[in-house]
Amino acid sequence: MTLSLIGTTIGASIFAPTTALALDADTEASMRRIAEKSEAANALEREKDKARAAKQEKDKEGGSTLVLGVAGGGLAFSIPFFLPNLIRLGKKLSGGGGQ
């Protein structure tokens, strides 16, 4: 029984390093594949981020003209409601008003 234990120990010590090397090679190949997939995914995400940033910059440029257009339109559409008051104020300030 002691001889079989010694034989098993010697056999395990002989085959263990080669098994570990084989596992290391498979592990390295797996890690390399994972790293390549990750790098490809990261590159794709960087491209999406660049496209998103370019779109946001384009939207910002158009946004300022839109805001100015809305403000100008609001002013233009509100003048008819305030025009009689503005005319009355102009007459009063020029001295032509009775009060």
C-alpha cells in the first residue's frame, strides 16, 4: 500500500506540470480572445460616443437659432395686444396726454 501511494505521488508530480502548462496555454488563449472581444467592444463604444458628441454639438448650434426665433416670434405676436398701451404711453411721455 505504501508503494502505490509513493507511485501515485511520483506520477502526479510528473504529470502535474504538463497539465498545468496545457491549462495555462488554454487560459492564455481564452484570455486573449476575451481581451480582443473587449477591445472591439470598447472601440465600437468609442465610435458611438464620438458620433453622439458630434450630434450633440450639431444640435447645440441649431438650438440657439431656435431659441432666438421663438423669442422673436413671441415678441412679434404679443405686440398687437400691447400696442394700444404702447401708443398711449408714447403720447403721455411726449406731453400730448391730458393727464
